[in-house]
Amino acid sequence: MKHPEYYRGKEVVVIGLARSGVAVARLFREYGARVTVNDRKKREECQEVDGLEALGISVVCGGHPPELIHGGVSLVVKNPGIPYTAEPVVRALELGIEVVTEVEVAWHICPAPIIGITGSNGKTTTTTWVGNMLEQGGLKPIVAGNIGIPLSDAARAAGKENWLVAELSSFQLKGTVHFRPNIACLLNLYETHLDYHGTMEDYAASKAKLFANQRPEDTAVLNWDDPFCRQLVPQLKARLFPFSMKEQLDVGVFLEWRDGRRWIVWRKPDGRTEALVPADEVGIPGEFNIQNALAAAAAAQAAGVPAEKGAVAI
């Protein structure tokens, strides 16, 4: 899609009256688009209707009427959970109308650098830790996406002095086109959500879109112990900063034995190694959360958080 200002006077359809749908509808209306919001729920079940209509937004509840999507629609923004087999989505794609999720919209208007975090497991914990570490480092994070406030609201609130830290699902990423996080973090990939994606290939491709538009000045944070993450390395355009529970890396974040204890350490491209915190002092117990802590530390280091500041937030 293009920047939201492009849609001034054009028709935009938002499918789904969840928090993100309401936020993105308001955003496009502020940019002067003719906005219609659609939801299967009955009107009396949609508390947001009166507020949206007061802004001049059309609201269609109780189903997906066939006339909703037509050749005059310029863009469809769908709730991430709505499948691509849903009638209005199928109709839009048949007509050649672009279908995106809120992530794509938020990226176009966000003045702040973005850290995008995804994975089959551990997203919320890692995103929370990254936010905490950036806060300790004085980098003014705004945590949004699947946790916190809707991404489009966060993007509108952000300034150049902030960092937008976004927890992202495969559902959200599948609906992106130009989305480009400055730091992209993939935690792991397991077989899940196949009822939505249909195949493991589609699920994996949706996750991989996190890195698709990155440039050499961006950073890709990958789980070096995950086979799928390793497979992505030849495709990356960004600089790689991996993390590992099993290997001491030339560059990245890993575990190292010091004085009889495992420490989380990071090694920078210049070869300098700094210790953050003993693994047994990570705030949430479990080996899996040590892995999440490694990922959070890698993302925080890529954003410029000093080791001594990041350590106190894990």
C-alpha cells in the first residue's frame, strides 16, 4: 500500500471491529479517506459504532454484504485474525484490491525506528523484556502490537526520539507489503496455526516477511539454534546478530561459563565481549526463558542499549 495520505477521498474498507480495526479506521478518516468498517457482529454488540459514525465513518454490521467490496474500493485493511478465505477478502483479491493488515499501515506513518519481534513461542515475554531494556537505556520505547496499544495508535504517538517495539504474529505479517523494521527478531518456528495458513510453507513465509524489506543498515536477530532461522541467513540483506543457547558465536549473544556459572554475554562485531547477567538470575524461570532473554539482549544491543543498562531489565 501507499502512505495513508494517498487515500484522501478514496474508499477504504476496514474489516473487523477489534481495537486495531477501530484505530486504523480513525487514522484513515483523519487522512481524509472515505472509510467503511464492517463486522459480522450485530450492531448492538459493537460498542464502537456510535463513536465511529460521529467521525463520518460508515459502519456495516451483521455480516458481509456482497456490495461491500466493489471496484471503487482502493484498499482493504483486515483484522489479522480474519482468514483469507473470508468472502470480502476473497472478493477484494479477485478484483485486484490490495489487502493489508494494520502493521503495514502503522509502518508508513511511524517516525520512530521499529523493532519487530515474532516467533511461534516467547513473543510476549521477549517483547516485554526488550521494552524494559530500552527503557533502562533511556531510549523511550513504546510497546505495541499484540500487547500494549494498537500499532497504528502507537505509530501516531511516536516521535523520532522513541523506539516502537512491536510483538507481531504471522497473521499480521502475512498482510504486509513494504513493512521494514529496523531490527527484526525471529525467536523460533514450530508447526502451528495451520488452520489459518493452510500449509507450513505459508506459515513460514509469513514469518519470513519480517526480514523481506530490510536493508544493510538494519539488523536481523535470529535464533542460531533453530533450523528454519538458519535457512533464512542466505536471504538476509540486513546485518546478522544471532543468539544461541548452544554455541559461542563470533558475533551475537550466547551463554558462556564464568566462575562456575552460565552467563548471558554479547560479542560485538569488533570482538569485544561483555557479560550481562548470570542465566540463573533471569527473572522468569525455565530454559526457554533464558532463550527469550538472549533474544531480548540481542535486540537491545542492536538498538544501542549498554550492557550494564540492559542487564538490570532481564
